Amino acid sequence: MDLEKRIGVVFKNKDLLKEALTHRSYLNEHPEWELPHNERLEFLGDAVLELVVTEYLYNRFPDKPEGQLTMLRAALVNYQFLSKITAEFDLDGAMLMSRGERADNSKAREVILANAIESLIGAIYLDQGFEMAKNFIHRFVIEYLPQILETKSYKDAKSELQEIVQEKLRVTPSYKVLSEIGPAHKRTFKIGVYFGDKLVASGEGSSKQEAEIEAAREALKKYK
């Protein structure tokens, strides 16, 4: 498969790769497709990605406090960044999705691609083991860390809010889902940001991560 050449990983179990590339919308148009959609692999890959990035940052910056490490990690694993780097190996072109999703160029498409790279990481982990998954993450994700540090793009709304609130109020913001509406493939999340038990602001988005960022932006208007 061309994608295998582009990422430098040859799968032993090709079905794992196909599953990683299968968006749930594809199953609606192709009920004969024998493999499940990629959301279970996404769940696994998300954990592997976070562990690898966290371990690298912990070892790379022994003098940075937890809050700064959290900001750097958020910059490397947020959906907008992940969706952009998938262009490096044309993950979009390899994806199996419905015609409607294929034509959609909104933020929802970015979320699909970000989820798909996590699914791919999960598939690599199952098929090739932790070290191969780690190599993939270093090659395609962590390699952008110098650029992120140079441009200071790690200061997204969530990270900036956390930094300000920890300094001013000595608390760490937390996020809770207030509501979910719509079908599974077109869901809208409303998430609240809390300081302790106090609801400070809320935001909406097509993913939990997007809604959290919007909630953080709203909270920043009050505390900047």
C-alpha cells in the first residue's frame, strides 16, 4: 500500500491498517465492508501518542515545571496540529469515508484526520510494537517541537488560561461536558471550564478538544 511506503511501516496485518483508515461514515455507504471503523484504534493510539510525547518532554526538559510541559504537550497533540501534519504523508488520500465527508472541508474534516493519525498510531502499536509506534511519533510529530518552541505556538488558549489561572488563583482549570447533540459522526459538544467548582465559561465544537479550546478562549476574556 502506498501509505506504508510514505510512513516507512510495512504492516504484517493489513486489516489493522485498513481499520485505522476506516471512518464510521464509510460503513453507512458500504455495509458489506467487513472491518469496523477506526474509533477503538483511535482510543488506543491517543494513549500511546500522549505517553511518547510526555516521556520525551519529561526527559528533554528536566528543569521545566509540569505546567510548561503540559503546554508543550498540548501543542503537539491538539487536533489542528495533528491534522496539518497528516499532509506530510497524505493520510487524507488514503482514508475511507463517505462521499459527504470527503467533500466536507470544515473543521470536522480536521478532526477526522487528527483522529485518523491516532488510529494509525494505535494500529502500528498493535502490529509492530511500542518502539515502532514511538519511532513514527518521533518522526512525524516530535520533529516539529523546535519549530513550536521558536514560534511560541505552544501557547494555545487552554495552555495560556492554565498558566494565568495557576499564577493568579492557584488552581488548575478543569473541563466537563455539559451536553452532546447530533448523530455520532456529526456531534456537537458543549463543554464548561471550571475553576474548582465554579463554572467560568463554556464553548462549543465538533470535538471535545475544540469545545474545550473555545471555552478557554471565553474564560480568557474575563481573566486576561
